Amino acid sequence: IRLRGRELAGETSLPGEAQQVLDRSKILSDEWDQLSDNIDAMRDRVSQAEKWVDGYTGIEKWLSAKRRMLAAVGVASTDSAVASSQLGQIQMIKAELESERATWAKLNDVAQRLSPESSDSAVSFAVRDKPYIFKILSRIGSFHTKSGVL
């Protein structure tokens, strides 16, 4: 583009016209650079969004497995052997919750960064709405602690 602008400026018959062509060429070049920067920024956001979706999918699968594990534990038993087994299972789930805390925090940070940058209301809603998973997981851990099970 720049080269063609210079060629056109050299072909003009009036000196003012040559300057106009060069000025227009410069403006076009600047706009092209800005567009290129915008595209690079959009690619970065898309890459972050893809990573977030992958992370969210992983956490969602993991959470479903933990829900099934909690359902399998069942209601608290009065039998000491069963209660001891249930306590062990719940402690294991709690330890797994704690080990995933860094992953949740990282996923939440990415969601927070993506949310204000998104102009798509559906994407913005989806990103904004997902941190509830972390609240649910925290509640699961705190419920068992408060109930005296852990």
C-alpha cells in the first residue's frame, strides 16, 4: 500500500496533488496498522476465551463427578463403621476441593478479564454467570465443615 501510494504520488502532475496522495497513503497506512492491532487483540481475546471454555468444561466434568461422589456417600449413618467410611469419603472430597482452588481462581480471573472486553451480551452473560460454580464448590466444603462432618 505504501509503495503504491508513493508511485501514485510520483505520477501526479501537480505538486499539491502529490502531497495529497502521500497524505492519503499515510492515513490509509495508519488505519491499516490500527486494524491489524485490533485483529491481534481480538485473536488474543479469542485464545483466552477458548482456554476459559476448556477450563470451564474440565471443571464442570470434575464437579459432576464430585456431585456423584457426594450422592454416593448418602445420608449420615448411626453405624460407626459406616459413619467412619462416610467421613473418610467426605474428607477426601474436601481435600480434592482444596486442591482445585487454584484452578478455580485462575478460571475466575480469566472470566473476569474477558467479561468487560466482550461486546457480545451472550458471551458477557456466560462469562459473568460462571463463577457461581466456585461459590457452589465452596458451599459444599463449608457445609460439611459447619455440620461437623469434617
